[in-house]
Amino acid sequence: MPGTAKDSPTSASWRTALWVAVLMVLVAGAIFAAFASIQYRWNWSGFWLNRGLFLEGWLTTLGIGTGSLVVCLVAGFGLMLGSRAPSEPLRLACKGWITLVRSTPLLVQLLIGYYVVANALRINEPIVVGMLLLGLFEAAYLAEIFRGALESIGRSQREAARAVGFNTVQMYRHVLIPQAVRRALPGTTGELVSLIKNSSLLSVLGIEEVTQITRLINSRSYTALEGFIPLALAYLAITLPLTWLAQGLERRFAYET
Amino acid sequence: MKLEAQSVVQAFGTQRALDGATFRTETDARVVALLGPSGGGKSTLLRVLGCLLVPQSGRVQMDGEELPHDETGALAARRTNGFVFQGYNLFPHLTALENVALPLRVVHGVAPEQAEARAREMLNRLGLIGHEHKRPAELSGGQQQRAAIARALAPKPRLLLLDEPTSALDPVMTGEVLDVVRELAENGQQIVLATHEVSFAKRVADWVIFLAQGRVQESCVAAEFFESPKTELARQYLEGLARYR
């Protein structure tokens, strides 16, 4: 329970806000002190001149991130179902795929996926291919998070679902998945946030996403670090709303067990 | 109902929960009690009778009809039965009302308004007025079990199967739930009940099937069983339960 008995809810939330402000000031102070101690000389004019380019890069990242997010949720769910399928070859294929993808670097997957596989299929759309590859990479992690959530639901729930007359699809739809969503949400949020950040690797396919653009701006304007501060804020502008959205969903799915 | 089983075997791994169970109810019993020590096969036999389990071998007949051996047939049979479990097994993400109404809509094709009305009527009958919108975690054990009985009864099942419905409840709540079961029995509901509440079984059951070690040791008219059990195992079981009553 937040707050003690004598606190009204408003005074408790004011106190939380105060603490958040204090901690933010402390962190900002620490960063400022670190830069001051190495006597870093800021030069923002170069970055400011290229702000339009930076915005374009950010929009590219946002677009790719959104696309991959859809790909990874759909593919992750499909992989999870496949890894539990009654057919053995399908099950083995899905489990093998998950293991392979989780155990190799994303960089290698991107390079082989684009320059070898997409090339062989005569697909020359770096953004589309990049979106798919990134989505499929995170899907392997999501499949395992979904599987863990689903398998943590007790046998008695399956039995109760069968007892009231649900068939397999109805059991998943009405009993297992609604309960699994709640258990999968915290882990899923983490994966989606890391998907957004991993999109910076797509620069190896020549995609001008926001990290690549920032490097470009830094070298154009002969600065070292100026671009990276806005870059961090640009990622936060995507990942924080995503986190809040997930927290909202967690509250919606919250119930006592 | 008339029940008949021939050499029913159901093993879990190397453990034979039912090891050739054979019995026949000779009269037309309305309430059948499955009695016997824990681990004797009561729950497994109940699941076989209710088509939650298809036994590995053996045959079971209910009113002269053989129970299905395939999943499609078993699903159809389950839809005509109502189940109540020892651990209530309500769906924790749904309110009491939804726990009852959802299977009506999804399985039995009842229109949403009628399903809700029927669910309210059932919860009302089981004394859960004012608790319709609570989730299972907000209900007491006795209330949860009564909600589970409402869920099982809402589609008007031909047969109600109860698996030790009061074993997880304190004496007061046990009384609440047994009152409900007795009332159902008196109103003509066909019931198969696995229980350790011997004095309750004595009062409501027409027929007793006594199981131990995966086999049916006795199958006879209830009054006869409680009056003069034929096997040593049954005598010991009844005496053991009577010791502190």
C-alpha cells in the first residue's frame, strides 16, 4: 500500500513526484559534473544545422521499430504455437530456429539475411528486409517468454476448461491466453524496448536510421559527442511511451490469483 | 443411471491409478458415491465416468451406452456433464458471473443476455447474490465452491460429477456446500460424488462404489454397504473415519 494511514492519496502522489524530481536533478547533476571534470567544450551549432536530417532519421527508426514490433509479436506467437505443436517436425523446426536465432549475433543475422538470403531471393528493399530480420530476431525471444507464461498456468485450469466443454481453440482463447498475457507482459515490454534500440544495427544494411544519421552529423560538424545526447533522448521518446503503454496494459490485466 | 465398467485400466507413468476396475450398479441409482482411501482411484474413476479421461483399456457403459474412446466423442459427452473439483478451479481472471456465463455462451451457444440472466439465476440460487462481480480470489473457499457448482449446473447437465468438493474447506463451509449437494440430490439431479464425508454419503447416496488400490472392492446399495461392509478394507476404512466422530 502506498502511503501510510494518515496520508491522503494526493499527498502520497505529491511526495512521489517530489522524489522523482529530486532523483532526476541528482542524475543530471552527476552527468554535468562528469562532462565538466573532463572540460568538454560543447559545440551545438553543427547539430542544430542538421536538425532536419536528425528528425528524418528518427522517423525512419520509428517506422522500422513499429513495423518490426508487429512482425515480432505475430512471429513470436506463431513460433510459440509451433514449438508446442503436435507435429514433431514442426516442433523441432521451431525449437531449432529459436535456439539458432537466440545463440547468434544479430549483426551476423542481418548481414547474411540481407546480403545472402534477400539477395538470392532478388529482394532489394533494405528497409523491408531490415524490418523483417529485426522482427524475426526478437520473435525468438518473445516465443520463449510466451511459452514460459503459458506453461506456468496450472494443469487444473486446463482440466477445468475441458470440463466446461471448451475445445482446444476455445481453451486457448478464453482460459489460457488471457491468463498468459498478464504473466508475459513485463518480459515482453523489455524485449520490445530492446528491439527499438537494436534497430541501430540496421545501419550495416545502409539504412539511414537515427544512430547512423547521428554519426554522420557528428563527423560533418567535427564534433565528438554532441549528437549522442539528442540521440539518447530520441530513443527515450519512443521507448518511454512504449513502457507506459505496457504498464497501462499490466494494470488492465491485473487481478489477484 | 446405470453404470457398468469392465477391467478399466488407467496408468500415469508406472503408477496404475485404476488397475482393472470392474463394477455394475444393479439398481437405477440417482446418487452414486465413490468412497475409499486417498490414492485408491476415486478421482481417476470419476474422470473416466465424466469423459475427462479416456482409459487406456477397458470399457465403461452409462445407461447401456458405451462411453466414447475418441476425443471428439468425449468432448461431446463432457458438454452434457457438469464437473466440480476439489480445488474449485474457477477461472481466476473472470468474475463469478463470467465464470458461469462464458461456457454458456461459448459452448452451449446461449445468447449473451440469456446467458447472463441464467448465470445470475444460478448464483442467486447458490446464495451468491452481491458477489457476481467479484473475482475468485475475493471469495471465500465455500463461496468459490458454490460458484463452481453454479458453473457446472448452469447448462442443466444430465450428470453432475463432484470430486471431493469439500476436502479443501473448513467444517462450516463444508456444511454450506453439502447442503447444496443434498438439495440437488433431493430435487432429482443425477450425481456421482467422490468424497470422504461418509455420514453425508450415507444420507444422500443410493449406491456406493468402494475403491482401494485401483480396484473396485465393493459395489452395492448404499444402506447395505454402511450396514455391513463385506471386505476387510472397507471395514477398516469406515472404522478409521468413525474413530473421531
